[in-house]
Amino acid sequence: MNASSGAQRRQVLALVGAAGLCVPALLLRFVIGHVSAPVGTLAYGAAFIGAALLLVWGTELAQLEVPTGLALSALAVIAILPEYAIDLLFAYQAGQNPGTSSLALANMTGANRLLIGIGWSVVVFVGAVSYHRARRRGADGTGERRYSMHLRRLATVDLVVLAAASLYMLHIPLRSTLTLVDSAVLLSLFGFYVFRLVRAPQEEPEFIGPPALINRLPTAKRRTVVVVLMGSAAAVIVLMAHPLSDSIVQTGQLLGLDKFLMVQWVAPLATESAELVPACLFAWRQLPNKGLGTLLSSKINQWTLLVSMVPAAYALAAGSLNGMPISPTQQQAILLTSAQSVFAMSLLFDLRLSVPQAALILTLFLSDVAGSVVLSDDARSVLRLTLSAVYLVLAVARIARLRHRIPGVLRDGTRTHPERLLGEREPTG
């Protein structure tokens, strides 16, 4: 009884805490008014984290209403709604002032690289710690000493779409604009992704944290709470997107930092961090398809749906179909992001991600971040091109070694019925 009441108390506190993160920003927005840019960045960033947590919890509960595969995709879409809000705002502003288009592309490429570089690697590390902890206590009798996070065959759908989108994006740096044709191609890939996942059968979800608390409510009340959670969180995100973006740019100027770097790394930290929390919790409970699997779905959504919306938002504001201009720096950033995506896809070709592989992902990403902060402009350019080459060489070597798996991955990802792909239980060690 005590343990149960303690868990329930923690669930309530988490729910109240997430909502509480939104309060300072609401006060700034509607009561207090103007504050210094750093204070605004902290307050609005905290609101984004709180609102994103509420969105994630609400969407997890939506798994009770829709097929499993579609629920994971929807969870990934809604969980990155904060990223959509910020990036599309920058894209719309770029349509009104083309000189700022680099900010929209910086935010988009930074968020995509951070999701893999930090998100995927941290989830694997958390899963490994949990696995070895359980093994020492005798709770896991598999006898496996080396931990790898395994995914089910349903993840081949993600791999095929990620590969197609990444290979397509590799040619974008050869051009000077991002156009509505690119939007159509990427949106088609996202449509294919949803079409495949919607055919997967519904599974009984496992809830942790606040969703477990809300799930105990009667069905009608549970649905009402979910709608209120998601609706209020979405409203906070929409209301705070503009103040947050302005605060980040102004903070960079105030501190003498490059606003491009602030938008590339600081904004995604606020918008992506809330998504990482539930993914790590699932990894801790040895549920890789809901930990790494959700972040994989998020990558698909960011790399297809989000990128497809960027030139659309730009065209809407500009009143022109000429496309969003891409500077040489952004051409390199898109190349680097595409190369990292191809490499990440190659690592999952055998539906597992090991601790050494996660460490390699993290090391390469941290090299990218450190170089972008401390190096000169010319040196950054060399670093981006060098890292792109490293990613692509490693990806080609990996795919060549696992080339015998290519026909099976393509077959499962494009043709095999999702019910068969979902039928296999994932190993956890």
C-alpha cells in the first residue's frame, strides 16, 4: 500500500511539475511583459519542456485508441510539435525576410543531428545500465554480458523510409534552394510511412509515470483528461514559440554569441529534451521499441514531415514559389545531417544498437558541437565536410558488411504485412 501510494504521489508530482514549468512563461507573456532575453529564454524554454512532457504523456494514452504502429508515429509527431513550432516560425519569418532563412535551416539541421547524437546514444546507455543492474541482481537470466538494444522487424519500415529520405536529402546541398518539389517528395515518404504503420494491429500498451495514473480513470474521464492535456500543451507551445525564438536570438547577441549557433543548438535542446525523458524511462524498463523505437519514429517525422513543411511555410510568407535559399554554410549543414542519418540507418541494419555504436554516435556528434563553438568559420567548414565524409565512409562499410540483409530489410519494410512484423517479441540483451 505504501509503495503504491508513494508511486501515485510521484506521478501526481510529475504531472503538477510539468504543468508548473509552463506558469512562469504564461506570467511573462500575459502579466509581467518585457524581461531580459536570458530570463525569457529560460522561462519560455522551460514552458516548452513542460508542454512537451504533457503532449508526450497524452499521446502515450492515445495508444489505447489507435493501432500500435500509428500510435508510435503519432507520439513522435506530437512529441516534436515544439520543434515544428519553432522551425516553421523561423521559416515563415524567412519568407518575409529572406536574409534570415539560415536560422530556419540551422534549427532544422541542429535538431535532427541532436536527436540522433544525444537521443539515440543516451537511450542505449540508459538501457545498458538498467540491463546490467538487473543482471547483477539475478533478475535477468539471459547470460548475455554485452548489451545491445534490439528492435522488432516492424522497425524495417522506419529504416526503409529513413534511408530513402536521407539519400534524397544528400542531393540538396548541390542546389541553392529548398523547394515545394522537395516538400512533395518528403511528404510522400511520410505518407507511405503512415500507410504502412496504420495496418499494424493494436497492442496493449504499458504505461509509466503520469500516464499510468491517468489510465486508472474511467474511459470517459480518461479521454477528457487526455484532450485537456494535449490541447492546453499545444496552446502553450503555439503561444510561446515566437517569444522563445526572439529570446534565443537576443540572448546570443547580448552574450556576444553567434545567433546561428544559438538557434542550431540551444533551441533544439529545449524542444527535444522532453521527448528524451519518456524514451529513457522506457529504456530503463527494457522496452526498446518504445524507447529507441519512439526516437526512431521522431527522426522519420523530423526528416520527412518537418522538412517538407519548411519550404511550404517560406512560400506562404514570401508569396513566391522560388524556394527557400540555401547558403553555402547551410548546404554543408544539410550534407552533414544527411550523412549522419545514413550512418545511423546503417547501424540499425541488423535491428540492434550496441553500446560501442552508441558511444561512436555520441563522440562524432560532440566533435561536431565542439567544433562549431570553438573553431573559426573556415575551420568549421572543413570540419563539417570531414565529418560528412567520415559518416558516409562508415555507413558504406557497414552496409557492405551487412549487404546480405538488404533484400530482407527492403521486403519487410515495403511489402510484408505489419502484423507479421509486429508478431515477434524483441530481445532485451
